[in-house]
Amino acid sequence: MLSNERMTKIALFGTKDTMKDTIEVLHSLKIIHIVDFKDQDETFQIGKPLGEVSKFSEILLSIRSILSSFDIRPDNIKETYSKREITRELELDVLKTEKEIKELNEKISKINSVLVEIDKLKSIGDLENVGFEKNFLKSFNNVITSKSLLESQLIKFKNRLDTIIKEKSSYLLQYEDFLSSEIDKMEAPLRFSTTTNTFLVEGWIPESKFEILEGIIKKKFSDRVHLEKVKYSDEEAVPVEFKHPAPVKPFELLLDLFEYPKNKEIDPTFAIFITFPLFYGIMLGDIGYGLVIFLSSILLKMKFKTEGWKMLLGILEYSSLYTIVFGFIDGEFFGLDIFKLLGIEEIFGINLPLIDRIVDFMPVLIMSIIIGIFHVLLGLILGFINVNKAHGLKEAVLEKGSWIILIFSIISLAAGNYISNYFIYVGGALLLISLVLLVIGEGFIGLIEIFGIMSNILSYVRLMAIGLSSVGVAIVINSIVLDIIMPKGGIFVPLGYIVLVVGHIGNIMLGILASFLHALRLHYVEFFTKFYEGGGIKFKPFGIKY
């Protein structure tokens, strides 16, 4: 796979007195994917953790509980902080802070409950003639009038809580980061093989970084720790690390949601980078909707800093550009004919819009099927390469080549109706060859599976169907507002604007969801099944939090 880092398997072994320092080095470099040791016997045992992991874990859980309760994240904090050592004072301070926050939250909750009950009570005047004693009425009145006092006390507790969070935020983040890092290092020996006096750790590193690691180990430990390359079989699972350019990187998320490719499989990320936004744009295809999604993605990127959100919003941002492009092709702006509004009928002799999806749906239908044919064909070609690499040319021809020839026969037969009868003869010959190869490779059951591949291709009709449903809803919203509500005048004018905004926001949300899910389905079900096996392991360097 050209888009993967080449991996090298290594073994690192030395005396136990160097194990802690070795862990420190590996943790700081963040380049080794450790393979956990599992096969214990009388000589080789799983290592024991370093230090008081349980105590550190308890403190970390307390800190994370506070951080999650108040949505405290590094991007929300302006103060800088530096790591320090774990002390008894830290432990006591964290426990004290947790206890104080808990007590304040309980008081706030109780006051809120009382205030709700007070609001339910009726005026004291309703009870004056019922026969209650004056002392009771006075006490009852005191409860009613205590509301303002309780509210001021509530504000006091909330301010105290805000002060604690503001004072402790950077401090807690400092130790959350530090403790998780320390626990990671302490628990590292649980992944090692150890004897009475030595330790051994196996793992994978990018081939380009082997010499860097080798140089650091020699300089730090001399002959006390040894680093060697290890031979491995073709069947052994090799972790995968992508090296995609920045525009392609967000689409790695779609493989993360599915399965990572095996080391020797073709990485489909670049293909997804091209086709996923294309399908998305064809289905949504509206200039206004595309601009809203584009601007929203940029704004949300500033708020959500986690890797997953950044990748998802990156996909939507890139897909929205295709949505705008197809919006110009379809001439749609929030369901309105943008060229008609601007009084533009043609440019350079070309009638606009190029396609009117509502009127000229047949060209869109044909385009959808053609896209399906070539997308499935691409999947089969990638599958041919994978099988050829793993099992040889004969298997590739019988398993994937037969289907590729079948697709070309369909293309030739279709071309014969429009170009020349010559293509009909070529298509017939290719069809016969493909059927023979199918029977040889898969038996007569292969002939039945022809209906399956035809179903895969026809599934791309959803590119037209989802698009029509989206523009149809937009047109209905515009018609209701412009033809029914606003002509009534008066208060109905602002009401019409509200309906227009709410309606299009709802349609945009539906469009985002439907276009995303259906584009995803076309890749996972129609495309991946032709070549992609998955089941690979993601490269996870020791020292990086996931």
C-alpha cells in the first residue's frame, strides 16, 4: 500500500535495572506499537507494574469526574500549566476539591428543589378563611417570603462553585495529563515478557525511524539494552499507519468507523476522498445549502477540537464544496431557480441551468447508473489487484476478472445501441467469456450472483432519488411561504419568514444526514464488498493517548 508507512518488527531487551529508563525513552519517542506478551510459562512471565498504580488511578478518576462534570477541556483554558511530581499534598488537595464541589452541588440541588415547591404554593390569602390558626398562617407566610433569601443563597453557592472551577481548572488538567501519562508508563511492564533478571518488549515501528531509535538506545544504555529487527511471517498482523496528505486525512474516519485495511490490502482512502464528496454533492446539490454547511463546519471546527470531530467536520466541509458546484449545475439556491432569479438564461451559448432535476430527471437517472457501473468496476479492479498479490493471477482472473469482463460486456452492449452494432458483437463475446469464467471460478452459483451485481449498480439510483426528495421538500417550503402565507400580509409576513428559515434548516439537517448515510452505504455495501476485507490493526504508538 503506497499510502502506508513501511513497518519493521523489533525486539528490545535488557536487564531489569534498565527497564524503567527504557520505558521513559519509548514513552517520550512515541514511535513503537507494543505487541502485548501473552504466552507465559515457568521462565517467561508478564511483568509487574511499577509504583502505586491503584492510588494514582483513584486520583485520576476523581480528577476526570470533576473535569467531565464541568466540561473542562484544554481548549477552554487560557492559562498555561507545567507538569509536576505526584505528592501526598496533591492527593489531599484533589480529594478536598472533589468533596467541596460535591457538597456545593448537593446544596444547590436542595435549594432548587425547595424553590420549585415554593412556586407551587398558593397565595396566603387563599387560606385566611379556611380556619387555620394565626401561628400556622404566619409560618406558612414565612416560607413563601423566604424565596428571595434562598435565591440569594443559591447565587452565593453557584459563585463559590464557579470560583473553585476557575481556580482549579488548569491545575486539574495539568495532573490529569500527567497522571494518565505516569499510569501508562507504570502499566507498561504488563505488556512485557520478563525473567528474574531481564525484560523483553516486542513491537512495530516505522522503518524510517529504526535508526533514530537505535541511536538513542545505544547512546543512553550502551550495551545494557539491545535493539534488533525481528523476522515475521506473511500471516502476521502488521499495524497500519497512514501517511495521507492533509486534504485526504479526514476521510480516514470512514475507515475507522468500518475496519482498518490489512497491511497488504489496497488502502481505499484516496478513492473515498474523490467519490464520497461527489456522491454527497450530487444528492444535496444546492448552492445555499452548501454554503450553510461549509460555514457551519468552519465555525464548529473552532469549537470542537477533538480529532474525531475535526475529521467529521472536515468531510462535511469538503463535501459542501461539491454541493455548491452541483448547486450551480442544477441552478438551485434554497430550492429556488437561481438563474431565473438573476435573469440569466445562458452563458457562452449554454442554456442554464445545465440540469433541472425536477423536469429532466432521466439524465440524472442515467448519470447515476453510469456512476454506479464505474464505481463497482473500480472496486472489482482493486479486488483483482488484491487477489493477484495474495493468490496469483489465475485466482484473480477467476475471482474478480470474470466480473470485470461482465461489466465491460454490459458497457459494450449499451454502447451498441447508440454508437455502432460492432459494440454489440464485442459485448456478446465478452459476456460469453465472463459467463464461462464465472462457472469455472464459482460454479453455476456464480450465474445467480449476476443479479446481485446488477442490484449493486441499480442501488446508485439513490443518487437521483435522494436529490429529488431534497429539492422537492425545498420547493414545497418555498411554495407554502411565498404562495400561501405571505400573500395574506400583516402578521403573516414575519410568520412566513419564520416558516421559511425553520423549514430550510430542517431540510438542511435531513439533507446532511440522508446524503451522508447514503453516500456511506454506497461505499460500505456496493464498493467495499468488491475488494475490501479489512480486519487490520491501527498503529498505536506507546505514549500517545487515544
